[in-house]
Amino acid sequence: MGGGGIRRPILALATAFALAACGSFESDKPLVSTAQADRPLTVPATIDVFGPDEHGSWVRRAQGAKLTLSDAKSPPGSGWYVLQTPPSLADTDKPDEPVEFLLRSIAPDAWVAEVAPASYGLLVRRPDSWLVYGIGDASNCKSLSEAELSRYHVAVSGTEHNTCKLDSLADLEALFRHIQAKAPPPDLLLRLH
């Protein structure tokens, strides 16, 4: 995986999804509420993660992350998913803390993923897998033109200008639909079983 290191708050989700945070989408406060959340993933499940190698072939990056639902943050049926990485995927001998996230539909087969407290990615369902966008060089903040940044009201920050800040769910959804329409190569491929 390219890029410089994985940062909290997306660390555990990043580990579970093997996401390299080359650039990220964030907000100052959560944009997706539990009332707006969808549950497109079947749980419980185990997730295998594949990332592209330098030639564009899919290579297994991680396997065995556990996906469940949690009612710890809010009432039963609220929509929070929980990812737990096994120790073999973590940087130490013990697993990362579980990560909770919400999904919100933005198109028939596309969802915004909000990782607590307020980091975002795009998941796109395919017949046998899920594609992840928004964290790699082709679909992250650095890939956006000045006109795109302006159109979606994105403020760029970070020492490498690799963090996109958005204040509106409507802008985030429109931006991710735009990224999906541009059809960049996916950053990751997930297989749930």
C-alpha cells in the first residue's frame, strides 16, 4: 500500500480494510445519523481485503476481519456496524480496538461509509465483492481539481494537503457520486463471507 501511514480515527477501519490513508475525507462533526443509516452488509461476516499491486493485480492484503452489528452506541437496530481485526492484522500482538461505522446509500449500489467520529469513504457493491474508494491516490482528495473542490465546497488541509474537509452531507454524497462516475481504479476490493 502506498502513502504515508495510517491515522486515527480511521486506523482500525484502515487496518481491517487495509486502507492506506494517502488522503482522506473528513468533517468537523458526523454527517450521517443513525436515522439515515442503511444496512446493506449481511452480518455476521468475515472480510478478506485485496489491494492492487504495482501492476494492478489484486493481492490479498488481509483476511479474517470480523463484521458484526453493535447496539452499544445507540438503540437496537440503529445501523452501526463493528469491525474487529484479528491480531495477525494489527501492528502488535493484540487486535486494534473495534471500529464502528455507518453506511448511507447514495446510489443503488453505492454507500458513504462514516467511520466514527467523522471520516468517510465510498463503498460500491459488485456481484461478488465490494469496492472501496476515497483513500487511494486515484480517488482521494489529491485527485480533485480546483474546480471540483470548489463545486463540492471542499476545504483542503493537512501537511501534505491530503485531507478534504466537508461540512455538508449533500456535498459529500454529491462528491462521492462524482468520484464514482469518474470511475477511478478502486483502492481496495473486499470479499465478505
